[in-house]
Amino acid sequence: MPQSSREPRDSPARRQRRRRAHHRVDSNGDFPERSPRHTEGYERYPDSPSPTKPRPRRHPEERRRSSRREGPETEYSRSTATAPLSAGQLAQLDKLNRKLGWEEHAAGPERGQARQDDQDTRAEYDVDRERERAERRLDRERRRQEHLERKRRRRGEDRGGAEGYDSSDLVYDRPKSRSRRRSRDRRVASGQQLERGAHGYYSEKEEWRDNVRMRGGGGSSESDYEEATRKKKRKRKILIGIGAVLLILAIAIPVGVVVGGNGSGDDDNSDSTPNPVSSQPANNNLNGVSEKDIPEAYQDTSFDPFTWYDTKDFNVTFTPELVGGLSIMGLNDTWDDDTRANDNVKPLKEKWNYGTDKIRGVNIGGWLSIEPVITPSLFDGYTTSDNVIDEWTLSDRLGPSRAKRTIEQHYSEWVSESTFADIQAAGFDHVRIPFSYWAVITYDGDPYVPNASWRYLLRGIEWARKYGLRINLDLHGAPGSQNGWNHSGRQGNIGWLNGTDGDLNGNRTIALHQQLSTFFAQPRYKNIVTMYGLVNEPRMVELDVPRVLTWTRNAIDTIRSNNYDGIIIFGDGFRGLDNWQGELQNYDNLLLDVHQYVIFNTQQIQLNHHDKIQFACSGWTSQALRSQDTSTGFGPTLCGEWSQADTDCAKYLNNVGV
């Protein structure tokens, strides 16, 4: 009996034969060439190797009949190849073949070939499908990288309002493709990007370039799963937010009803603004003084001490006297310059030798020029829709009377006599006091509180005198804003020496220096206000440099013409210290001021702590050394602002709401 009749259709022997057939692949998974006995039907695959000439396809019935003619003779068939069988004989033979299992056996090779063809087709399909999957994965990853890159850039643009730098910002050649408009949108207060200008400071920075950790990674369109997850998280946050608002309302409405019954009825937005005024100081020195002693023309003005929030350590005896158009109201007639900061420095009455005597100073920031990052409590009670982002919008939102109470309370409480005592105890000998133009004058449309900070500035100078501290006077906010950053008073456009009113605001600032230099040239201030700043951080990377230099010369000439002989300070304008070589060399007692931070530039903030230290110690030091040499820089150089902070986690550091 033929083998097929003795073995079941799926017997182990048949399965073993199929396994041996499946093993016929090389080490790379490629099928070997077909043997000659398997070439039947290869005309369907013209590219397949075939050692024999393809034969024309035949109908299965023809193949069966052919195999019958070519089969061995049996006792039931004695015909030869040349004598065809009759129809009856063929029927008998077919019946016998079916009985003996030969028909199943004969069909086996054909089914095997079909299975092989099917396997080949499936293998080709699997390869194509895997290739398409790989291409789709690559495309998704590319789009995801692009998406995250866009998010990173938007985050970079929102950080201070400034430009999204790419990794090339770590080297010192400014990329030509960087958008000038984007660089106008963020405060980049100092450091590598702005300090370098368009030229390098030192090549050592290349060593740390590879250590930069890019925020957000690279980016692209997210997968459907990621998108669904993100939407689910967003929905959860919205629900939590709604619940929190309802809870706050449940608490706030009853409290508001109770408190509202005792309200003062202030007419300056008192119903919708935060920063409630606490109890006012006792102001006992007003005892014995009558409001009638104040001439009617000066009542309810800055000359009237009964309108002051705080009168401590002020002389409340009325005087209309002006020096340089500025009031001396509140000052005592006498002063003492015998004091010194510590035993290692000279008393105030002795001249400080700048250039040889080392300066150890500190800033009193956020006091007379309000900065959200330093005094966030003044901005915390507002929503994004209120758009309270700087002193301009804060004053405007509060309204005149409420702004006066709120901001003067801040002047009174933020700095006290103990502040200067602590500065002295810490070993400092100089104090930089930032103030803004509205201490002296305001213009039509200005919402600022006028003249109030002037009085607190004079009191602060007297407290510094008491502790032997010398003053670096800093005009922090100029008319029109010299940089468009919130610490200039108004965030947004630069209107100083720029735009429609640029020249007007430049001239206003010169007039301001006319008054200030006249006032501080008095003998009273000769020994204590030893350093005088022209304007803080003019953003010269956005301004016309020759125009700013011309203004600087005019300001210096104005100040010197009023007999102020102290040190005059001008800012580097973020041009890079090396670019000041040879500038303003015809003036004496000038000092170039540079501000150093690693927290305002996108690329610097991404450095790790070690690299930030390396950047400061190597980069800043080499800059300063070159700058102090007139062959490579301007000459005398001061670091008027710097910080050890190496994270930007402080609230409102990158602007309110960012």
C-alpha cells in the first residue's frame, strides 16, 4: 500500500517532513534557489531564479491524466504510453486509485506548492507591513520632535519675555537667523548672550557646550494615546479648578458680606483690588504741629506732612525750599560724616580712592523701583485678565488715592533703619539704591505716585550716613522705558531714544539729571553720594548705539556742569564689555557697569550647577580683567548687579503670569 494510505493526513511523519522543508533557509532568513523539480509554475515569478526552462501551465485535470499515463503498470492496467486507455478503463483506474489513496497522494505536491507560494506571499507581505510600520514610527517621532521643539521655543519666548535661543547661543557668534523681534520680547538681563554682543569673550565655554541640557527635548506631534492622556489630564485639571473656585466662593462670599458692611467706601477701585492698607504708623512727631502751619497753597501736596503715610525720622517742620527744583522737606539741618562702615574702611569725610580701595556693596532692589520678582505680594491678588504686570499697571489699577496709600506703605515697610544696620553688620561699605523718574516728576498720562519716593530716598541716604555707608545712586526707570522690562516701570516697548517720542524722553532724562546733579552736588551729599548712575540697563542691543553714546556724552556734560565731581556710572548696554574698548576716553571718573546673572538666558539656565560656577569664575573673571585694561576694554569696570541664584524658580522672575 502506498505510504499515504498508511499515515494519517497530519501524522507525525508528515509534520516532520514539513519541518524539514521550513528549515530550508540560510542564516539571514533568505530562501535558497528552487530546485529544478519545483520549477513548475514559475512563470508567475519572472524574477525568480530557475535552472530549467519554464513550462506552460496545464489544467489540473491534464496533470492528473499525465501522471496516470506516466504511472507504473498494474494488474488492472496493461496499456502503454502509445495506447490510450478507454473511458471505461480510466473510470476503473480512477476508482482503484481513490480506493488505494493514490489520488490524495498525487494531489499532495500540488497542495505543497500552493502552501509554499502562500508562505512566500505572506512573507513578502509581512516584510512590507513591517517596513510601513517602521516608516510610520519614524514619521510620528519626527512630528513629535517638531511639536516639542515648538513648545520649547514658545516657552523660551515667554521667559522674560524674550527670544527663544537655540543651542548656538552657547557659542559667541550671534546666529544670523535669530529674529530681532523675538529678542525684544523678553528680559535677558545679563550674562553670556547680552554680555557678549556679537563677539566671543573666551573660548573655554566650548568645553561646557556639550553639557547643556535642553529644556523640553526635541519635539513633535504626539501619538493618539499621548493626545488622549493629555486631554484627560486637562479635563481633570479643569474639574479640579472648578471645584476650587466653588470652594473659594463658598468661603469668600460670606466673608465679603461681613467685611463689606464695614468698608471705607474708597472710590479708587477699592471693591476689586487687593493690597489692603494696614494700620498707619503713629507719626508721633506730628504732635504739636498744626495743619494751619502749612500754607494753603502747599496743603495736600508732597510738602504737607499730614498727607505722608510715615513721618518717622523726618523733619516735619514746613519749608518750601528747593535745590535744583527738588524739595528738601523732611531733612534735618545738620549731618555727621564722621561715621564709617567698619574699621577696615575710611570714614565718610575721607575721600574713597576708587580704583585702589575695594568696594563691597549691595543693592536695595524692589524698594523705590518696584519689581514683581522682588515684591510679588503687590501683584498676587490679580488675575491674568487684570493685566497688572508692572508699577505702571499696578498704579493704574489701584487709582490715585489707593495707589498712594498702597505704594507709600510699601516704601515705609520694605526698608527701615534696621536694613542699613544689617548691611553694615554684614561687612558692606556701599549701597546701591535704585529709584525711578517719578520720584522727581511725572508727565501727562503717567499713573505713577508722584514725588513720594523722593522723600524716602532722602531718608534712606540719611540712614546710610548713620552707618557709614556710601551711596551708589541709580536711575532705574527713565521716561519712556530704556529697556521695556518691568523693572523700568513699564513693560513692553522701548520709548527712550526709540520710537516717536524717543528724543523727547531722552531730553526729559537730561533735564532730570540737571535737577538731580544740582541737588546732590550740595556739600551735604559730597561725601556720601559718591557714585551717580546715568540710567540702568539701557537695552543697546535694541537701540541705536551712536544715538545712545551721544546722549551719554550730553548727560555727562550736564552733570559735570553742575559741579558734581563723584564717579559717574554708565551701563554696558549688553553690548559686551570688549566692545567698549576706546569709547568715552576723554572723560575722567567714569565707571563702566556690567550686570551678571545666569538665570535670565535660556541657554545659561540649562547648564548644570558645576558649569554655572565655571562660567562665572572663568567667563566673568576674564571679561572683567580684559575690560579693566584699556588696551582690550574700556578701563574701570564695576559689577553693579550679580547673583548666585542658578535657578529661575522665583515667582514672577520671568514676568508676572509667566
